[in-house]
Amino acid sequence: MRYPRDLHGYGPSPKIIWPDEARIAVQFVVNYEEGGENCILHGDAASEAFLSEIVGAEPWPGKRHWNMESIYEYGARAGFWRLHRLLTGRHVPVTVYGVATALQRSPAQVAAMQSAGWEIASHGLKWIEHRDFTAAEERAMMAEAVRLHTIVTGERPRGWYTGRCSENTLDLITAAGGFDYVSDSYADDLPYWHDHAGRHQLVIPYTLDANDMRFATAQGFNSGDQFFSYLKDSFDMLYAEGLAGFPKMMSIGLHCRLAGRPGRAAALARFIDYVKSHEKVWLARRIDIAHYWAEAYPFRPNDDRPSRLSEEDFVARFGGVFEHSDWIARRAFAGELSPANDTALGLHAALTGVFRAASEAERIAVLNAHPDLAGKLAQAKRLTESSTDEQASAGLDALTDGERERFTTLNGAYVEKFGFPFVMAVRGRSKDEILAAFEDRICNGRDTEFETACRQVERIAALRLQDMLPS
């Protein structure tokens, strides 16, 4: 069973390179939603209730909400122009998330965006909630958004962000094709590839924390100083990570009716000046990031990842990780596999979980599946390839007669005492170290030695997986 969420991502130390070896990529988004929000004038059932100055706003079914409408109108009439002057005056590249119907109602603003060289990505047809839409309904809305966006701007949008999206949004965009990126994700500080139904799509994650929407939500920003401080701290942390060799991306989300207010715009200006006081900062539009990433880090299909294999292929490949015990791989496959299990460490966790959850009798059977060290099977060259290589790496295939006799004696005494063979991860160990461990462990009590042997089995599995999968 495949768990669809990827909780692993790039792992602890992603190393990427931005253009000119920038330490951080910084991206400003202006959300243009004014005129596309819920309103009975737009054919909606009720007024808007999201992201405004009205605390605890609720939709008014069948009625116009004059205060709400005027707050949104402020964004178009005044806020947009303040942000436009601020951003163009400081030569900041901008991506606009433009709601198609809002853009249609604001020709002067669209012309100003285009004159400034701002990218206008699609923010959907209307600024409404999509969680209850069927996939077919949402697909139709997307198609209409692209059609109207193209008419209004003269260009098809290359980027997409629904925002108030559904569980189907990302897959629908991937299936539709024609987009350089989609931003309906908050899952990372770096772009990544999403694949669905045989197609792939670049995802450039967005932000809800470094976002002026926090001025309109509970426990959000109350002042421009708080906004500036949070943006500065975010930038400083990401910049430091870039200095350490792990560059990231920082997105800043703005809304004309929120950040376009004077007190907030002043904080935004201070932050932009702070960013520009640093060297090695790449200020970019999202489309620029998309084009760079697609060229520098293109999609590479990897259908042989453990979580993507069929049961037959999975067991064939990993059934021998625990010696002669492919039932462990079968149970792991029947459990929950995800991209987090596609590394050596991740798959080891899945297989080891099955082993640890097994009955004592089953675990003893796994111990008994392991051959004696330097025993008869080794001498007869009847070990598995993995066991042969592991014993040879420790020099157990080149023992003196005295050493072989000592191993034979210890093997017999150990099995007689515990009822299973001596198991040890011998890779990287010398013959003397192995013999010393043998002589020490044979003095253990049965319970202690059983647990010790099981941990050694797990260690052997880990070493085998490290040879088979990336770290």
C-alpha cells in the first residue's frame, strides 16, 4: 500500500546552486484578488468573509456586504498603486497571482503590471473556496480561468496558484499540462517535482507565514514592526543556511488590501531595503525560478524506487535483506510505503519494523536462517552472495587451521546454549574482533543474547541496504 504524502523531501542537507551562487532566492508575490472575491454581484451565494480588516467576518447569504466590498475596493483603488510604486521604485521583480475575473475588472492595474515586467500567474477564475468542488467542476473552472486570463492579459498564464484549493488541485494542474510551475503547496523551502498519472509538474512552494495575510488572522501580525521582524528573521535564517552551503528560497506573500495600507507598506519598504543590503541575493520572479530549476534540476523519472515497485519486484529486490526471510519484505509491502522509505535508512525502518513486530518464534527463525560464521556452508561455498561477501570482508574465508577450529568449537557451543547461531555484522571487523565478541557474548544470558542477536540482524540489513539504495 502506498502512502501518497512525501514526508522525506530532500533530507537533512539539500545542496543546490542558485544563479551566480546566490545564498538565497527571494521572491515577492502580489495577490490580486479584488473584484474576484465572493459577492452576490459575481453570482455567488454570499458575501466574502476571508482576509479583511473585519474581525470575525461571516458571509452574508444573499446580501451585499458594503464594508467588505469597500475594503476589497481599497486594494484595487489605492493599495495596488502603493505597492506598485514601492516595488518598481526599488526594482524588485514581482509575480502577481491574478484572479482572472479580478484582472478583467482592473485594466489599468493589468497594464501597470505588464509595463513593469511583472509576471502574471493565474490565481484561478474567482477568489472562492474550492474544497467542495468535484474534480470535474474544478477542472472546468481552471480551463475557464486560463481562457479568460489569456484574453485579459494577451498571454496564457505559465504559473498557477489556486490558494483556496482542494485535494485535487495539484493533480489536476499536473494532468492539464501547460504550466511551468504550480504553487499550491507549502511543503518546502525549495522547488520540487510532483508526478501524477504519468505526468510531472514543477512545484514552487508558497508561504502562509511570511505573508501579510497574518494581519487578518488570529495570532497574526498587529503592527508593521512585527511584520518586518518576522520577515527579517526568516531572511536571516535562510541566508545563514545559504552561507553554510544549503541555499533556499524565501517567498513573501502580499495583498493589495493588506500590505497596501500605509503602515504595512512602510514595514515592507524597510524589509526590501534590508534584503538589498546583502550580497549574493537572487531577487526573482517565480517564472524565473521555474525556468532555472527545470534546466538545472530537471525531472528524472525514478520508477524503481521501493515505494513504486510492484509486490513481485519489491520482494525480488529486497526479500534477501533479512537472510532467507522474504516474508519480512512481503509484510512491509502490504503495510505502508511512501517516499520516506525510498532511502536505505527509510526502507530499513520499514523492514525492521516488521521484524520487531514479529513473534519471538518468527524472529528466532530469522536468526536460524543465518549461517554459522566460517562454518560448513561457508566451506562448501553455499552461502548467499551477501553472506559470502560479508564473511570474506572480515577475512573469514582465509582462516588458519587453528582459527577455523576455534570458530567451529564456538559455533557448536553457542548453538547448544542458545538454540540459534551466532549472528554478527562482520563487515569492517577483523577476525580477532569477531572472535573476541564471540567469546564475550557466549557468556550472556539467553534473553540478553537474543536481543543482541536481533540487533545484529538489523545491522546486517542496514549495511546491505546501504549497498542497494541512496542514503
